Amino acid sequence: MLILASASPRRKELLGVLVKEFDVLPADIDETPFAQELAMDYVKRMAVEKAVASIQKYHQQGCVDDSALFMASDTSVVIDGCILGKPESLEDSKFMLRRLSGRSHQVLTSLCLTTVAQDHLAVICVSSEVFFRDISDLEMEQYWYSNEPQDKAGSYAIQGLGAAFVRSMSGSYSAVVGLPLFEAAQLLAQFGIHPLEDMSHE
């Protein structure tokens, strides 16, 4: 049994491309970066902590399937070494989008896959680069009131209206959306789940 430790509908949809059946069991964690923590270290730590928190919740619910696997992921938008989280207000969103406007930035997406006993744990980080056109303050306000950026790292969604800001990108599109499919398929195969075999019914 595979368990996705995320409440993100985007990650659920992406994982569904690779795996027919899985459960969803998100768990809340403190997502505050440590002082001086590098962005790549932060996103990796978040994925591992999400997986571990989901395992703890799984045990608390009285589940005892020793074959269960847990997948967790984290995505951060990074510019000038600064991690941009989710905006808390219009002004917060405009602050982020002004920093991204007319420039390139990194999107770091981590992926953790572990057994329920955590005796086999793998964690990776995928880096992509996204280039934004110039964005006006009016566009930032209109975008905020679309409700799309309000729960998105960096205050935008590349798979939605936010694509209108993206001049180009280099790297993994699915990772920027929230789950790197190539890397996920590779990790799943290491743990005995083969997406092509699973989806082809062979």
C-alpha cells in the first residue's frame, strides 16, 4: 500500500498518473526554516518530516500494515537564496511577485519515499528554473483576487493563471507543479512499484 503524505490536490493528481491505487494521509508539521538553513536542505527536511508525521498518524489510527510505503514532497520558490513561502495577504503576494517580476528564479521540489519502519528511506531534490516577464502591480492585484496564488509557494501556480507570467522554464514542469514524475517513477521502482507495469495491466 502506498500512502501520499500530502493534502495537495495537485500532488494527488500527479501521483495518480503513475499509480492506480493509493491512500492520502497528510499530517501538519512546523514548516519554519531554520536560521541559515540552505533552501535545498530545507525542502529535503520538509519532505522527510512530512513522511515521518504521516507514519506517526498512521500508527495512531491503529494501522499495522508493515508493507506500507509513504511518499511526501515539498516545493519552495527560491530567489537570491531566499525561500518564498505562501502569501498571507495581498501585500505579501505583491512583495513576492515584485521580486520575481522580470527575473528568473529556482523552484526546488523534494521527494521522500520511505517504508513504514523507515529502514529504507530515499530523499531527492529537483531544481528547475523559471523565467518571469515583467508583471504590473495591477496584474498582481487582479491575480490575487482570482484566489489562485493564496495557497501557492511563491504566490503563483504555473499550471493555472500564473502561466501567463512565465516566459520560459528549464527543468521539470511536473516538479514545479508539485511532484516530479520522472524521479517519482524511479524511486517507486526502487521500492518495487513499477508504474508502467501497474498502468498497463501487464
